[in-house]
Amino acid sequence: MGYLKVTKHFGLPKRSLELYVKKDANPEVLVKVHMGRAPALPDHLEAELEKYCKELDQQFYGLRLKDIKHMAFRFAIKNYLKHLFSLTKECAGKKWLRGFMSRHPDLSVRTL
């Protein structure tokens, strides 16, 4: 299969595929490569944040989206993580929140 056919079939950028093939890397390694920006919070911290949100929900303390963004910021600061969250607002952004909620669809939030 040529580059063009592979990129159309799998929805990959052609130039990225060419660069990885030129590296002569093992195909198993190429499959595990994650493209794009690294997540602000590692998986284990996101799981901890999700667990904490569920604990608060069980105690009948409904969380708003704004509360989750502030907690994510505090998690990043507490764990000395390099992040792109807003230092003036002291919270995570809308894009991070949208991704977090899509990765954890079983979370429910307060709307008021």
C-alpha cells in the first residue's frame, strides 16, 4: 500500500506517516505512538480526580463544571506538573474540561 492510500484509509496525515516510516522504526512501536499534545494531567491523576468527583457526588455535594476546572488546576499545582492552565483564573480551560468529560462520561455535574 502506498502512503496516499494508507492515509486515506486510516485518516492519518501523510507527512507524519512518511516521517515515521523514514525512521525505520519497528511497526509495533509505530502503532503505540501517540500524536498530538501531551495531556495536562497524567492518566493516574485523572482517575484520582474522577474518583474524588464521584465521592463528592455520593456525599450529595453536586459539582459544577467550574468546580472541576478549579480542582484540575489544584491537582496540577499540587503535583508540580507543567501545565497550560490559566494562572490568573486559577482553573483549567474549556477544551481540557470537554476532553475530560468525554473521557469520563459517567460523571454527572450540576447545571445551576
